[in-house]
Amino acid sequence: MKKLSIILAILLVAGTSCENFLGVNETNPNSASSVPANLLLPAALNNTADIYNSPRNFFFVYAWHGAMAVAGNYVANTTLTQYNLLNSSYQGNWANIYLNLQNYDYLEKISTDPKDNYFAAIAKIMKAYQFQNLVDIWGDVPYSEALKTGEGILKPAYDDQQTIYEDLIVELDAAMALIESAPAEANEVGENDIMFAGDMMLWWKFANTLKLRMLINQSGMTGRDSYITSALATTPHTSDDYLGAGESAMVNPGFVKSSGKMNPFWETFYKQDDTEQADGLNYFCANQDAVDFLTENYDPRAERFFAPTPSGSLRGTYYGELIIPSVTSELGPGLIRSYNQDAIIMTDFESLFLQAEAVKRGFITGNAKALYESAVTQSILYMGGPSGNIAAAAAYLADDTKPMVNYDASTDQLKTILTQKWVSMIGISPTTLWTDYRRSGYPDFIHWSQEPQKKNPTPPVRLLYPQTEINVNNDNVVAVGTINAFTSKIFWQNR
């Protein structure tokens, strides 16, 4: 496996989390003129993982939706507690996602020989992954004209978000077809694949699971069922077509105990000598909504998501609370695991929750209860600890006094699936957690920001276009129309 120090030496993926590093319309002065696919791929995958595994990049999701809060010895960011989004808010995510897309686009462009089918397929899949996230965060974004600075397009037009989604489904089908049609002499991806170690069947399943995610995101839309059914029919469904238990999409380039070369989630909280980072462990704390759900349901993951206080109990606070308890629970050892923990792209339990929902909604065949229980079990196993075992999961799921746990006791099984998925995504997948709430309204017990001066009763449903885009591509930003963070919903949001 390549060591991270080698991977990060590739200049083409010189992205950082800096707010003003690079806009989609700018030329990257660090781009190498030619980078071989076998070196570009691990660097690009590592860069993707860094974006979504750095908790500060998407803290707003966790804070707004009952997962995390800010500890009492800090003053929370009023931009977030008041829902007062700015165009500069989280614009670094936009820059870094598009920079990462340039890497995958370049990988696809240099992989036209049928012998490079595997590299081309991975590039298509990861482009779909990143463009889906862009749509889910910002709605209309540059797509058909994006990534074409080499063709002289420096100010790309914005594409309709639903049209982008539909084209990404086509691209994922094409990627799966490339994998299936690869010649016997195809170049193996091997150790350069720091996610699936060259297992192209797992890449195929990941593509199909990503496709399922995008289709299920649209399942609440009126009149969309026939489209979803038709799109699913292009990939015949069997019980083994999606990522299953033990098949998580995780990135690990060979993290080493050195500054800037550890898992990005871990490094938010600890230095290479195991001392605490400033404003890390003592900044993030448990949200009371998450604490209540975990404790009231006797959840075996409770003390893995959040660390007990010195008194031995879990204690959180509601985000934006003016009077915060002096002692609150920090993030726990199930999330902050080790300097070399795998970085998450998509977990097996997210895939299983998706499949359970798809069966429950009638889009695919299968056993919704079994898939749901497998999803919860895999989440419990992932979080680890003394209660992170099969027996603890079985006992938890068997408690028929808890309708948000026991499938048969639930009077609304979709609600149970999505509420359990919410808690499973805390600290794991912020964009999924945010999207699921916006499209479904679950969980339905969240206490919104307690800040009296908040601009709206409920959180924004999207981010505003970055100030960097307004500065360099304003005509195309304006052409999208007036954007309101509270009412300009992503196309799949049906509420």
C-alpha cells in the first residue's frame, strides 16, 4: 500500500481546506502536465476522504440536526446558531470538491484504452459521488461546462439539478458497463486502489449502491416512481447487487503518525504525540437530542458515540443554548478511534439502510426487516467497544417496547428505518444525514437552534453559492435566479 507521504507529493491534488484556495473557474497553478493513472488514483481518493472526514467541513449539519453541539467553554458561531448563512460560509467545500473533480476528470481522460477500463470506471463513479454531493448541498451547479478550462470555458454555466442527477445515473450505468466489459488483459488497479484494493466487483457494487442512494433520494417526489423503477431496471436486482455487510467503502492510504498524514477525523482531535489539538475534543460535544435517543432506547452505541462525563452519565446540550451545562459529553471512542482508522466514503450500514428503505417502498425485492436489522447490527459492530457485538445487537433489536428499535413493534417502519439511520450517521456521513432529513422529515423530535435571534424557525435547506463564484462567475450565478437558504429547496425535497 502506498504511504501517504508519497501520495501527497502529487501536485495535481494539492487541495486544502482553505476557504479561498481555488474556485471552479480558476486554473490550478499546481497542476502537473502529466500524471500516470496509478499515482493519480490514490491521491484523488485520499483527497475525497479528507473532504468528508474532516468534521469542521460539515459541522453545520451535525449542529443543526440534533447530532452535535458546542461545549460550554466556547461561544458558538452565531452565523450558524442564527441560521444566518453567508456566501462565504463553507465555500472551501465547493473549491475542494471541484478541485477533486478535476483529478477524476483527468483520470478519465487518460483512461480511454480498453485496457484502462477499470481506471475509467472508477473515475466515473467518483465523479458521480462528488457531483451528487454538490447538488445535494447547492442545487444547480456547473456540470456540463465544468472542468473544461482546457477548452477555454472559464465561466461555466449552471445546470439544472434534476438533469444532473439523471445524467449521473447514466454515468454510473456506463461505469458498471466498463467494469463488466473490461478485457482479460485489462490493467489491474491493485494497490493503487486505496479503497477496495483492486476488487472491481466491490467497485461495481459501490456504483450500484450510489445509484440506489440517488434514486431513493427522489422517492418522496410526486410522480417519480416510474422513473425510479425504470432506472433500477437497467441493473437487474439480486440480493448481492449492493454493498453488503462487511463491504464498506473506506479509504486508507497508509496513514502514519505524523502531522498532516493521519486520518483527518482523528487529527482534528489529536496530535502525532497523542496530545490534544486545541479546540478539538473540548469544542465538539453531544447534542441532547442524540443523547436522549441513545439513552432512552438503551442503545449499546451510546458511550461509543459520546464519552461519559466524570459522573458516569451522558450529557449534551441543544445547539444554540444560551446557558450550557458546565460539563458535557465529548465525542466518543467509536468515532475517534485511532490515527490510522479508515476514512469513510460509504459504510455497509448506509447501504443496508438504503436497501431496507427501497424494499419497504416497493422499489426492489427483499426482506426489509432483515436488511434493517443487518444495518443496525453493522453500525453497532462498527462502533465497537464492550457492547459492539452480535449478541448486544440482537438484544437491542429484540426489545419490542421500543418502536424506534424493534421493527415489528413500529407503527411506521419507514420512520424507524430513517431514524435509526440518522443516529448511525452521526460523525459518519454528514451529507447523508442532512439529505435524509430534508427529504423525509425524520427524525421528527429535533430541537432546532435555541438562539432567540435565529432568522428562521428551522435550519437552511441548502448552502448559498460561494462568494468566490459570485466574484468570478457572477453572470451564471445570477442566471440561476434568487436563492433563499430557507425556501430554495433541492429538487428532491418534497416537504
